[in-house]
Amino acid sequence: MNIVNEMNLNFEAKSINESFARSAVSSFVLSLDPTIAELSDIKTAVSEAVTNCIVHAYGYQGGTIYINARITDTGRIIIKVRDKGCGIPDVKQAMEPLYTTGGEERAGLGFAVMQSFMDRVQVRSAVLKGTTVTMEKAIIRCAKNERPQ
Amino acid sequence: MVEIERDNDTLTVKLKGDIDHHRCADLRRKIDARADSERPKTLILDFSCVQFMDSSGVGLVMGRYRQMSLLGGRLKVINVNDNINRVFRLSGLESLGVME
């Protein structure tokens, strides 16, 4: 598996940048000719990961969010969303659906959405150092005339 | 970015654009202010003009469900597209009976 394209994005952990982040990644993925549903899945997963950085990792205090996205010659997109925030003491617990430390208006579904919408999600975290979420998805290639409209 | 209309006992909120964590704080304020002052029997969240929503939208709906329960009214969520509906299905919101 070889990397055929790559991009890096650093931006401030401000909620106004959530739409920028998902739009930037989805634009990068367009070269794989994804379906609308695949693109929506990726946008949603990126939005969840970036929101986690803003709300949980940096606790609304700001910081930098780092996104690295790579496209492989096998048609996979690999997206890393990294922060240098507080870290997650118990990753297994944090990934349980409905678990949240973000208050009653947070659904606690961020990781569940990422896992459901992407093929693979890996979380590495160290307390007081930060968290890296790596997500992968295969973009199913088919002739344009075979795509659902 | 949001239109709120009153018709008898129903308050209809026409949501527009993307719904993410950034948008939700403002939406919550606007919807709660109208619902608290007007106390409708039914609050409708209309998603027909929403193209994107992440799980922040689930929190928005769950919060309004709680608010309407406290006010003695009910919540309805209408015109949800397939991509957004996948997020709602993951949340188990369908069991609350608010989805139409």
C-alpha cells in the first residue's frame, strides 16, 4: 500500500473551524470520486473528531488541531486528527456510546459515529500530552454510470 | 439561519444549513427563548433545509425533548434526510417517538 497523495492542516481549536475542517478534508477526498454518502460519512467523522478536540481535549481554552490526510493507491483515505490537549485517561470508557463529560447537551456519540461511519478507528492518548484519532475508509470505486444518482 | 413560526399551539423551527457543535449553542438559545415564552403544545424541528448534521444535533434534539417534556408539550422531528437519519438511528432517538 503506497501513499499517492497527502495533506496537512493545522488550525486553531475554535468551534467556527469545525465546518472548515470537514470541508477541507472532504475536498481532499474528492480525487477518489466518492459517493455522496461516503463523503457525508467522512465529513461527519471529521466533524466529530474535531469537536472532541475543541470540547474535551482543550476544554474550550484553545490550542492547535492537526489533521493529516493520506490517500493510498488502494483507494483508502486515512485521516489523523491530533491534539496536544488533556488526553483521555480511559480510552475504552470514552469510546462507549452515550458516555460524555461534555454536559447534558452533548450526546456522547462522537466515537460511536466515527466507528459507524468509518471502516476503522484507532485512538491513542496520553494524559496531559494529547490524543490522536486515526480513521480509515475505503472508497468504493465503480464506473460513474453505475453510481446511484 | 433559522426561522421560527407560530401557528396556534404549534411552534415550527425551520433549521437551515449545517448543524454542528458551533451552530448548536445559538440554535438552543433561539429555540428555548421562543418555547419558554410561548409554551406551545407542539414544537416541530423541520430538517428539510439541513444538509449536514453531526452528533451535536442529537444533543440539540434531546435537549429540546427534555424542555418540551418540562413544559408539558411534545416534540416532533420532521423531513430528515438519509445521511442525517443515520446519526439519529445510532442515538436511539427513534425510541422516544419524536421522529416522523
